[in-house]
Amino acid sequence: MFSRKKFSEDTPESKNKWLKRLQQESWELELLVSGFSILLLFKAGNYLTDVSQNINLFLNRSIASANAASIFIDILTLAVFALIINLTIHLLMRGFWVGIVGLGSVAPKTDIDKLNYSPFFTRKLKKKIGNLENLVVFLDNISSLIFAFAFLIVFLLLAIAMFFASALFIVGVFSYILDFLPEAILRFSENISMVVVILYLLAGVLYFIDFLSLGLIKKSKKLSKIYYPVYVFFGWITLAFMYRIIYYNLISRYSKKRVALVLGGYLVLMIFLPSMYMDHAIYFEESDSNYFLSSNYYANERNADDIIKYIDIPSKIISNSFVPLFIRYDVSDNGKLRKRFSDFKPIKEEELKSSFIFHIGSNSLHISYGDKMVEENSQQALACLSQFYKVYIDDVLMDSITYYFARHINKEEPGIQTMLDIYDLNRGEHLLEMKKEYLAKDSMLVEETYAKVPFWKE
């Protein structure tokens, strides 16, 4: 049996009192959450930056799933840094608020008359300078709004990431299905898939226009009924249940124009501001590999957190007769390798895999953690990469090079490695040039420069 006291505590009136008391004391929780979150988010941001770099370097961007993962991680990284900025602003505002509350406890009133200013300035200051109580209430409201707005921005960026990731997922599904269709219906199926993707994108754009315009389409009596299925569908896609209550609370209580301006302006700044920078070095050009020395090429100069982008040699100055050369496997070349060596098909495919192995017996199911899939004809796979890359030193092709599969000690980058004999090279500067040899559209072999690395022999 429940007591009367317990029953009274569960009444709506008691819940409202509890909620109001919680709202009044929420500033303590806000400060704790903001402080701890900022510290954790910095670590999360660095981790996501590394993940994004790994995706960009180690996943084939010609595959829709790789692009979806890359876009999702990039926007998630942006959301983390946006949350850091918002929570930092909130922390500063709450700190200011605490200072004003402390000041009000020892000096609750501001007595302008004691300053002995002229009557003119005294009247002006009394009109412009309010009391501390009003300032405390104002800062409290602003701080709580910033705290809620911080998470609204994060959820919106997450919604954008989910939209693009889902669109690329649909493209990937259609691409996978089209590979198995016969030629007779392939063209028709491609047109159908293109129409579906375009309609999906247009519906998504319509959803975001309605969102940023604070419900322009929902106001129309004719369009609102047609738009409702789109609203429900993309509500699930963008995980709208996490942010709708904050969104509708803001636009129903405050000026819609101001909310739209702040919301739209903030999203634009978060998306475009990270790409902006001030560059005064107008005579400096670092993208031209012919004249730029990149520290990423040299093992003794590369930053500990950097991934090998193209190739790796020990240092700029070589004192030995042999130079170890590592060439990172660029997965974006898979299409060129397939076309160049069409007679060899690797056993592995570009797909999501798991190392877990399921063994189904007559009376039991065993799960084990197995090794990665191994290429059956590794010698032929190595031959494809060996013929694909060409090594030149001072414009002289290095023949009779023996390559080996290798994972570099730097970040476990996959690639091939060899030793270059430079015994006969003279003392001084030399240029190591890597090229890729692949079939062009006219089935002619062409060479493309992959990297140019200067080094000096002692």
C-alpha cells in the first residue's frame, strides 16, 4: 500500500515544484557538464581527426561507403569542435553570472547618487545602468539558452551527416545491385536508380529548407499534407527526436527571425569558418613537388602523428650504399590496377569484413577470432604493384628491383618496400622520382609522377 505522503509527492503539483527547483539549481550541473565535457571533447576531437586522416588515406574514395564514412566522421569532428566553442562560451557566461551573484550578495544596490556626477550624467546612468538582480536574471537565461543551443547545433550537424551518409549508402546499394544485372536491363536500371537518388536528394533539401525557414512549408494548407510523409521519413533519417523539442521550444518562445538568423548564421560559420585562413606568404608555394621539400618523405623528420602519404626514405642525407624505399599502397589506384592487370583478380574484395569466424557444428556454435583473408597468389599480386610503380634516380630508370610486401613501422601503413643500390652515385644532390604506369582511356601506357624526393649522398 502507498502512503498519502508518497501519493502526494507524485501529484502534478509536486512534480512542477520539483521541476522548478531543479531548473533553479541547474546552473551547478551546467558548470560541471561544461567543464568536464570540454576536456573530454578535446581528446575526442584529436581522435576523430586521426580517424578522418586514416579514412582519407586508407579507404578507396571511389566507393560510396568510404565516402559516407569520411563525410560522417568529418561532420562529427566539426560537431565536436562546435560543441567545444559553445560550451566554452557557456562556461565564461556562467562564470560571469557567478561573479555578479557574488557581487550582489555583498553590494546588492548601485547608488549612482553617491558618485556626485552632474545631474545630466546621473540621469543618463540611472536610465542605462540597471540593477544587479535584472542582470543576474538576464545572464542566467542567456547561459541556459547557450547551453541548450550548444547541443541543438551538435544534433543539427549530426542530422546533416546522417543525410549525406544515407544518400551515399543508397548510391552504394544501387551500385552493388547494378553489378549483377544483365546488360539488357542495365541501362533502364541505371536511369531508375538515378531518378530515385535525385528524388531523395531533392526531398532532403526540401526538408532542410523547411527546417531553416522555421516551418515555411508546414504553414501551407495545401503543401503541408503532401510534405508530412517527407517530414516523418527524414525525421527518422536525421534522428530528429533528439533535437525537435529544443527546436520547437526556441521558435515558439522567441522571435522566429532572430532564431532563424542565429541558427542559419551559426551553421554557415561552423561549416565554412574552419576552411578560412589568412595567407600573406604570396611568394611561397608548397604544392609544387618539384621545388618543395616535404618532411613527410623523410623518416627522421616526419612528425610522430603523421601518416606516410606517398613514399618514405630514412633521411635527406644518405651515408650508406643502399637506400631503403617504402611506397605506401594508395587504395585509390585499385581501378587503375584492375584495368592494367585485368588477367589477375585478387581474392579479396573492397567490402566491410570481420575477423570473427563462426563454426556451426552438429550440436554447437563456436565463435573464434581468425586472421585476415590471405591472398592465394601473393606473388602475382606483388608483381602487379612492382610493375605499376617505376623508380627513377636522376631520370635513370632503376631496373632489377626486388620488392616485398611490408607494413611500415610508422603507422602500420600497407605498401611495398625495396632497397636501392646507390653505390655508383656521385657525392652530392640527387632526385628520386616515383611514377605510376597505367592504361589511359585509349589503352596506351602512360606514366604519371607520384612523388619527387631530393636527397644528398655523402
